Amino acid sequence: MGKKATAAEKNYRVAKVIRLLANGVQRPDILEYARKEWDISRSSTDNLIKAAKDEIKEAINEQRDDFVSRKIYQLEDILMKAAKRENHSAMVGAIRLQCEIAQVMK
């Protein structure tokens, strides 16, 4: 097997594995790719796959938090507009949705 990868090489490899996973490439094919391209073992490749999946999860969670924040803010605007019109049903609906999105109530 090859020499130990530098931090930059590891980052490149993780990014490549992320792209492979995003394109639906399965583990056996990633193992083969890593063996041919980087001359690394299964366990090293599995570590790269794990690191790639962790980065994907982190990115999705950040996007989810941003999405949730935007939707709660949009509902706050709807709530204020409903309050000005004294539309109590719409106000309650907006509050209920805010609570559901924020997972305050179950």
C-alpha cells in the first residue's frame, strides 16, 4: 500500500468520495476506485466513506437548520398579518405550525 496521505490529499479523497456517493456509486465500486487510484486498503477506504458520510450529514443538518429558521420567520410574518386582520383562526394555525416545525409540540 502507498504512503500515508497528507491532510490535503485526505480532504481531496473525501470530497471525491462525496461526489461518488452523490452519484449513487456503491461501496464495492468505491473500494475498487480507491484501490486503483490511491492504492489504499479497504479499511482506509471505509474511513474515507465514513468521513464523507459525516460531512454529508453535517451539510444536510446545517441546511435543515437554515430551512427551519426561514420557515418559522415566514410564519411569524403570516401571524402578524393575521393579527392585523383579527383572523384568529389563521393566527392559531400559524402558531401551531411554528410549534410543529420547532418541535415544541408532538
